[in-house]
Amino acid sequence: MSAPMLRSVLVLFLNWKLFMPSCVLAYSGGLDTSVILGWLQDEGYDVHCVYVDLGQPGEDREAVLKKAHTCGAKSARIVDAQEELCRDFAFPVMQWQARYEGVYLLGTSIARPLISKICLQVAREVGADAYAHGATGKGNDQCRFQLAAEALEPGVKIIAPWRIERYRAKFPGRSEMIAFCAEKNIPVKASVAKPYSSDENCLHISYEAGVLEDPKTTGVDVPDFGMTVAPQQAPDKIEHVTIGFENGVPTTLNGTKVGALKMVLDLNKIGGRNGVGRLDMIENRFVGMKSRGVYEAPGMTLLYEAHRYVEQLTLDRDLLHLRDRLSPEIAEMVYYGFWYTAKMDALMAFNRQTQSVVTGEVTLGLYKGNIIICSRSSPNSLYDDKIASMEAGGSYNQTDAEGFLRIMGLPSRVQGRVRSRSY
């Protein structure tokens, strides 16, 4: 090859490298995202790996970073978002008393919009063209990642390999993924899979798939629970815990002021050793199928319960009932992934007003998975024992109830005269 031709080839190569597309990958360092990192590079992308630290256990963060660099990532970083997850995401949802389908505390769901936000912040910083994640095309997480990302950055390009046919054709199973890693010298722990899968952050642990897909299986007998002991194995005595709230935010634990993350972590330990916070449910996924999940969330379970007791003192009937009618709407929006929406913004503004009086302190007794209310107090309490007492006295005149009931019963009396009911 002549010198001019060699120079031309070199210029073309340098220009290709200069304008090579880039993406940010939500990276865990496990088998799936390790394979995706290698595959994205084969597809021609410079990949910036982002490990969003939400309290995942048993992982050497620095080893995860080193692995990303070793495997060819253009850059890799860890972003600790645990405090933000508790303070800005989990606590507002808890203030709504939002439970998906009446029971699930949304520990996985609420983390996904935060992951997307952080990945997009990194993408903006490094000038990446796309945002990639490892969520499957069957689950809820793909919805949560994408709906959050598109709300924050409407023009973002989403790369979801499991929704790309050529990716699924290349990796139909675990063995092909392990072989790919061996070929690329990507270090992975290729061990026999557990009979279920799990996902953990500082708020909770979820367990699903494998043997848990059979609803006849007793869910709490399967997982090796990481946060809680079985209620049968909990201590044979009541443990008391006192939680203080200011404007709906839990701020003190047993009389000591603590931050959001420490509040959750300490309550995880307290609730966990008393067998609090396990859940087994069949839930309806956003994509339409039913799935079975087993969860444990000891700290958040205690916060939900304590918060509700303060609200019982401080919120008037009509406001509390309205909030409770709206609460399933919040739970559904979080579960589906509609966090960054005008509707959520408006509902959260309503929530801030509602919570402005929710200040007080609650003492709970914990015993073998049970939560017992021991005492509650608030400077904003609407409870008046003189009015509520069955004894004589106070400002409530029982004679007034006569007129009240005559007015309330008027429609029923009119209808009864026109359309009599058999009895």
C-alpha cells in the first residue's frame, strides 16, 4: 500500500473513532450487563458504564469498576444514590400510603426512575447518544426505565437488547452468554442459578421466578431471606421502637435525629430481627401478565405503619378519605413507571400540603412479625378526649344529633314512601 493510501486509511479510521456512537449503560457487573457491554462494543458503541449504588449487597464496588474498564468501557463510575432514593422517592410514596394492589410497598419500582435520571445525567456529561439497560421485554422494569428516560429527555435513544431479535438469537440462553464472556475474556461468576431470582436495594429484597412461579409453592419457605428472620424464630419478647415525624418525614428514631438512609437501614435491622415485613403476592404486571413475587421490607413496613398512626391524629376525616381514594392511583403510577409526569407533579403538590400537619411521635411494639401500636402523640392532634368521651361533658351536645340524623335520613324516608322495600 502506498504512503498516500495508507494516510487516507488512517484518516478514515481516526474519523470513524472520532464519530463513533456512544451510550450510557446501566451496569451491575453481573452476567447480563457484562454480556451487553461486550455486545454494544461489537455493535460499534463506545460504552460508558454507570453503577447506581442503591444498597445492593455483597458487591465489591471497586471490583465492578475495574471489571468495566478491563472489558473495554470508555468510562465507568459509581454513583451512590441511597440517600436520595429514601428521601426523595421512597418517603413521598410512603406518605401517600401507596401500596400496589393493596400490599406491595414498591421497593423495586421506585428505584427505576432514579436510575434513569442518573444515567441521563451522565449521558449529558459525556455526550452519549443513547441509554442502554438490561431489562427484559417481559417485565415491568423496561417500562419504568424508558418512561422515565423519555420524560426527562424526549429525544433519547433507548437500547434494550432483550427487545432486539438479533440479540436474543445470539443469546438464547445462559450457556451462550457464558461462552461469549469466555471468548471475550470477560470475568463472570458462572455458577448454578438459584431456584429463584432476587433484586435488592436498601429498601427491600424481591424474590421471583424459578420455583416461585408455581403458586402452590409456599413462598416464604423458598428464599434465603436477607433482611428478616422468620416470625417463628423472632425473640419471645416485645421490642419497642419510637419513630418521630416532622411534616410527614420520619426524622427521629428512639429519640435520636437521623437521616433518611440511616432511618431505613436501622429500621431494617430492628424490624428484620422481629420477623416484620414479609409478603407473598400474585401481582398484575403493567405488560398484562400475572406474576408471583415474594418481598421483604422491614424498615419501610414500620414507617408505613407509624406514619399512618400519626395521620390518624392529625388529618381530618374528609382529607384523609380523599387521600386514601387517590393512594391506589399513586401506587399504580409508580409501579407502571409514570414518575416524571404532570399528574404525579400535581398529586405530589397535594401531598406536600396534606403532610404539612403530620408531625408527631409513635411507639410500636414488635413481636414475631406483628406490629402493635403502643402510644402516639402530636402537637397537631385533632383528637379531643373531652369531645370523644362516652362520659358526660365536653362541647358535644348529644341532643344535636337528633336534627342531624333527621336531615341525613330525609332522602331515605322520601324514597321509602315512594318505593317501599320488602323486609
